[in-house]
Amino acid sequence: MLRNNELLKELSQVAFIMWDLHLYLDTHTCDTDAIALYNKYKEKYLCLKDEFEEKYWKLTSTDAQGVEWIKNPWPWEKEGCDC
């Protein structure tokens, strides 16, 4: 089981890969292998994000429901946070 910092690191890595592929696809729109790779990493990112938010906290205010975003404790106050 990954801890929150490990999950956040993996999320960041996958997001970077997706962004890099996105930039490539801006100029190579017909590269089906790159599109498939982007979709693979997008699926992985969404799974990791769901896992993180289920175990710890919502990553953005748009993912939170109502006042959930402002309830205590704040994300950095959660147990196990090495912020």
C-alpha cells in the first residue's frame, strides 16, 4: 500500500508523462501509438487520483462536494503528511 506522499509522487510523474505526450500530439495528431499511450496514462492517472482521494483527501476544490473543501483538518494537517 502506497502512502500519501508516494501516491502524490506517482500522480505527478504520470501527469508529467501525459503533459509531454500532449505536447507531442499537438504537432503529431495522427500518431496512433502516441494517442494510445496517452490514453493508457490517462487511465492510470484517473485510477491513482481516485485511490488517493478515497484514502486521503480531495486534490482540488472542484472534486470536493459543497463545504467539504473547507472542513478541518486541512490536507497538510492529515495524519502521515510529511509536508
